[in-house]
Amino acid sequence: MGGGEILLILVAVLVLFGADKLPEFARGLAKGLREVKKATDEIKAEITRHSNEVVGEIKDIGKQAISGADDLKNLVEDPMKKITEPPKGINKEPKSNYPG
């Protein structure tokens, strides 16, 4: 809106409502704007709070997934170690019973 349009609107309001009602009209408009701003701030705060909760839950799920992957990796690696390593108590090279 340009300056001329705003001036025209103010003159129309002045003619329609009179000089006595203009301050009351301005107070009502200001009060309405404050309420809209307050409601907007409350909505922003609510969205921020919920998004922080969702981010926290996602981080927790990620940590659980990493922990589960590590557990699975350990389960797979342990049996493989048992296969590649000789059992305890068995020497790699057989002892010779023959002298010399």
C-alpha cells in the first residue's frame, strides 16, 4: 500500500466514524494486532518445542540403531574368531614323540 492509499483510508475512517471514535478505533486495532502477535509467538514456541522433541527422539533412535548394529557385528565376529583361531589347548605344530 502506498502513502496515498493509506491517507485515503484514514480520511474515509474519519468521515465515517468521526473524530471522537478515531482514538477508540485505533486502540481496538492496536489491541487486535497485539493479540495476533501473541498468538503467532505461541504457535512458534509450540512448533519449536515439538520439533525439539522429535529431534531428540530421532537421536535416541539413531543411538539405539548404532548400538544394535554393534551388537550384531559382535555376534557375527565372535563365531568367526572361533573358526579361524585354533581352540585353546591345541598347539599349532604337533609335538614329535620321536627323539631327535
